[in-house]
Amino acid sequence: MVMELDLRGLYCPMPVFRTREEIMKVPIGGTINVIADDPAAAEDIPRWAKRSGNEVLDVKKDGEEVRILIRRLK
């Protein structure tokens, strides 16, 4: 199961807060695909994911957007 979370238009610190809230809706072992256009999100969300004990599977930048695939481990 992959949940998609569209955070375009939100800026720091909201992308991290929303990702933290929404990942709790994903079953352990499931993934969430975060889409954001906040320039800080490309660093902030993966940093948060690692600190929170989750796994960053992929980070892709496409112009101003970033897509971050995270597997929930806790």
C-alpha cells in the first residue's frame, strides 16, 4: 500500500508536521509518497524520517518539486 501525500503550497514547518501526522495512518511496512514544493522539504523530511526511525526509500527532485518515498518502520 502506498499513500500519496500532496503538500504542494505548504512551507516550513508544515510539510514535516503533516508528514508526521499522515504516516501514522499508514500500516507498519507501508509506504507514503510525499510531494512537496517547499525548497527545505528535500532535506527536512528525509532528516525527520530517519530521526523518527523510518526508512527513506527514494528522493527525486523534478524542477521545483520533490518526491520522497518513506517506509513506515515504527
